[in-house]
Amino acid sequence: MAGHEERLGQGSAFQNMQSQVPAEAFEPVVPPATASPISEITEVGQSLFTQGEVFITSLFRTWNLYQVAIALGLLLLSLGLRKIFAPRLHEWMRTREAWPKWRLRWLLVIHKRLGGIIFVLLIWAVVLAMREITWPSRSYLLGIIATLATAWLVVTFATRLIANPLLRSVVRYGAWIWVTLTILGITDESEQLLDSIALELGETRISLWLLLQAAFILGVFFMVARFLSRTTSAQIKRNDDISPSMQVLLIKFLQVVLFGAAFFIGLRTVGFDLTGLAVLSGAIGIGVGFGLQKVVSNLVSGIIILLDKSIKLGDVITVGETFGWINSLGARYVSITTRDGREYLIPNEDLITTQVVNWSHSNDFVRLDIYFGTAYGDNPHDVRKLAIEAAASVDRVLEHRPPVCHIVGFGDSSVDYILRFWIKDPTGGLTNIRGNVYLALWDTFADNGISIPFPQREVKMLEGSELSTKALD
């Protein structure tokens, strides 16, 4: 009896029920070559239904009911322990603000899955204890539940590496289903059922099993490609010998290669015939010729910009009436942030075909000009000297490129001057530095008695005019 129980505890959940039904109920269903897809689906479904019926019937045995009750009790206990330990863990996490972000993220995941972790630990402890005390067959159901819970928990933690929420959900649920079928020992029947649900397009047969395989394998390959892309991109950005524009070009080229390779290798892995993509590529070529001209133009323009290094990250540029600095170079557009916090997305094509003022193309030095006028009674030599001193007193004005001041004309009521000065930080703004220089001029002229004239008009009343007569009255 003990030997029989020992052997019973070694199989899967469905295999342990084989003694209750004829053996042919568990044999893989191999439909005839002439069988229709509907009959094939029916036969495979009946096989799965028979095995499921046997499994559910076995749950009503005495020891199986005990094991189900124990599992439910452990689940309730784990939920209770989570309510006790979760707040304490959260408070402890607050004291670890100096830790790296990746470590804090994993702590948050552990905090969120704390109930599942406690349940896995408790049920494995009970399974090991029962295997030492009683026959293994009296804990085999608990063993299955423990294995399933552990596998689901591992899948949950592993899929956290996938950043895309949709892709993460697809891979997670697909992995949960796959490990469940594997542990229950019904992968062959499930695979046959999913493979029988297919759509045939000429010589191409696309089954539900093929689509699920493709989704899972592509998800894994994309996850690996994204990890390699992020790791390599970080190394490229840390290399000071590579210019910023070349870094962006290398990173984008690397992303295209990695994700393209992941896509094609993933399709080949599941057995998808890639020769059919030739027709698709022809259709894409026609679409590019008509509807995607701007997209391709922007893409090519972006590559040209990166290669000729005319525009780089951090450059201060003016496009039309937009003045700001570049904070990102995209495949389709360049992101420019202005001084007022607005972010403009300029298509790459516009940067190639229109005039662009790059304030920091070859260097960061920028010369600014301001105009002003003084009264004719003020000595121009003193005015020029005081204007240069006023501009030099402003913080952002460069000393090794001193300001200069010149007379540019004699106006109706003032002598007109131009004051030129240099700065090295155009990202700090141009309007504000001009305003500071104007303010310094005002203070310097006020302290030295230099007047800034403004237009004045004299009105004379002619004798004998109606207006003059009324004024005398």
C-alpha cells in the first residue's frame, strides 16, 4: 500500500487519476488525415474534458478535500500576515531613500506581492512537513498548488524587466498559462487543440498556437533587445570621445538593428515563412511613394543632420520666430525648448530646407547689439567710455572680449550709438541680458549727467487764426 501511494505521489495531477478511467481516455488524440478541423477540435476537446472531469471528481476524496482546505487556510493566513507585515515593510522602505532607484523599485514589487511570497513559503513548509510525516500521495495536491504558486510568482518577478505595460501583460499571462499546462501535464493536448484552430491562406497556415508562440517569443526577444539597447546606449553616452550627435546616431542605428533582428529571428523561431514579406515590402514601397513621403523625408533629413553635425544636442538655434535650445533629436522631429518653457517639435525637413540660426554651431560665443541715443549737448567721447563701462559691469558680459561702442548717426534729436558686447551662454537667454545692459546704461548715465532725449514738438499759433483768437479770449 505504501509503495502504491509512493508511486501515486510522483505523477502530475491528471496522471494520478488514470486508475479511475480507461487508459484510452488519456491517449493523445491523433485525428485521421481526412478529418475536418471541426471534428479535430471536438475530439481534442473531449479528451481535455474527460481529464478535467476526472481531476474535479478526485477533489472530493477525503484526503484531497483536506489538502484543499489546508491550501485555503494557508491563503487566508498569508493574507492576514500581509496586513501585519506590509505596513512595517513600507515604513522601513521610507528610511531607505538613499538607495538606488532600481533597488527601491524591486522593494515596491516585493511589497506589492508580499502576500504571494508568504503563501509560497507557508505552503512549501507544509508540503515538506507532510512528506516527512505521512505518505507523499496525501500531499501531492498541495505540491501541485505550491509548484503553481511558485511558478506564477517567478513569472511575475521576471516580467517586471519588460518596460512596455502591454507587452509585459501579454508575456506574463502567456507564461502563466504555459507553466500551468506544463505542471498539470496537458501541454500536448492543449497544443493540439490550439493548433487545430487555424486559418489557411493559400499555402500559408496560421494557427492560434502559432500566434501565441509568436507573441511570447517576440516578447522575449524584444525584452532582450531592449535590455541590450539600454545597456549599450548608456555606455555610448558615457564615452566622451564620441560627439553628442554621433552618439544619437549610433544609438538609433543600434536600436534599429537590435529590434529588427529580434523581430525577424523571432518569426523564424516559430517557423513563420518570411518569403511572404516580399509582397508586404512591395506594398510598403507603394505606400511610401504616396502617403509616407513626409515621414521618409523627415527620417532621411534626421540622418543627414546627425551626419553633418550642423545641429547637436544643447545647441541654441532660431527657426523662424522660435528661439530655444535642442533637448532631443528624434527620427521625425527635433525638440526645441524655449525660455518660456514651451517645447516645439520642428520637423527635420524644415531644418534642412529653411534658414536656421545656430547660435552655438562652432562655439558658444554670441555677440549682441543694442542701440541708444544721447543729447547733442553730451560729449560723445564720454558717452562711449561710460557705455563700455556700463556693459562691462554686467555679469554675463565677457571680459576677454570687451564691449565696443560706436556712433552710427546724428538723429533729429539725439546722437545715435550702437553698443556691442559678447556672451558665452546663449541658453541663459538673450532678452534678459539686453535688459540688464540697458539698465546699467540708465544708472551710469543718471550718475554722470548724461541725458537720453526723446522727441519734442513745439506748437505755434499764427496771428489772426481762429485758434489764436479763441486763446486770447
